[in-house]
Amino acid sequence: MQGELQSSTIPNLFHELGAAQATGVLTVAGRSIRKVVSLQAGKVQFASSTDRDDRFNQVLVKAGAISLRDLLRALEVSLATHDRLGEVLVRHKVLKPGEVEKWLRVQVREIIYSLFNRTTGHWSFETKPVAAESIRLGVTGDIVVVEGIRRVTSWQRLSEEVGGVNAEFLATNRAAEMAASLPLNAWEKKLIEMCRTPTTLGEMCDARLADDFDVCKAIWALVTVGALMKS
């Protein structure tokens, strides 16, 4: 399985791989950056990246989890001893072991969600056993879809996916099940309720449940996972 990235490729891939309970490795690559996501029985487990901005030290500094001085000191030790940065930070009592695991999970999630803003490049999926990792997320493909589309920043992509204000949506027979199993906000669940009968995008925006930009992202996600359909 392979192809070129388009606007809806990444959301659809995570939904389809999850629904198929696939086990293997999804690779997304551009000119100089390669990101790899492993799935086990349809659940997303781990991710790695060659992007310097995805490194563990960047995650810690951006989140304000440690000071720059502590980071530079730990990086110096890590380079000299070839120990992992997390091990050095624990040894020097900058972070506790549980905090290292917490931020490693954040790093893995951010690598995955960053894929949702990719619209160019190449993707491939190889069915094979995946390596055992110390950090395993164990989240469904549809949860990744909902969280990932929330990170989309392009209005052009949203407008292409959901259509104009007259585009009409209807809840599917799986809507209640999806609403219960996904990390939806209260207002996102209200969007599903509104669509028990055919409802236009304009009507959902006029309800002022959230900003129009966020409403459009929620609709795109709900259509992708099968909770809504265009009527």
C-alpha cells in the first residue's frame, strides 16, 4: 500500500487502518523528513521522526518542562556518556522517571498529529510485526483522526472537505456509538444531535456552539470516522 499525499490522505489512512485492525508500519516521507508510525491490531502504538523539531529535547523546552541551562548540561553529559537524555535527566534529578515517560508520550503524540498538516510527499504501509517499545500509546485510529484534525491549520483544506454553508449532514446509525467511544467535547456531541435530521453547515455554525473554524474541523472528523455523512 502506497501513494502520494493529498489533503484527506492522513485522516482517511488512520481511519481505514484502524477499521481493518491492521498491524504494521506507516511511513510518511518528504524530501528530507521521514516519520514512521507503528500500529498493532489497528491501534496506534509508537512514532519516530527524523525532523529535528520532533526531538525529545525540543519537546521539553517548548513545554517549559526543564530550563535551558539544565537541558544543555544534560545534553553535554548525554553526548559524552552515550546515555539517553531521559536517563541523564533522571540521574541528575531534573526529572522523575514518571515525568520522562509522560513527556516521551507527548513527543510520540506530537509526531503523529503533525502528520495531519502534511499534504505533500509520499506514504506507504507495510504489514509486518512491529517492534516492542517501552512507550506504547494504544489509541484507536479514529481517536487519532479526531485529535489530529483538531490540529489542522489550513482553512482551504477545511472548506474543500466540508463544502459551503448549504452542505447538508446527517447522523449515521453509528453516531451514538462513535459519540460514546471518542474524546468529543460537549459541543461536538451536540453537533451530532443536531444532525438527527438533515442539517446544513450554515445552521451548525449559526448555533454558535464553537468558532466556525472549529465546527468545520469537527464535521470533517465526524464524517471521516463515520458518525456523520453528507446527505
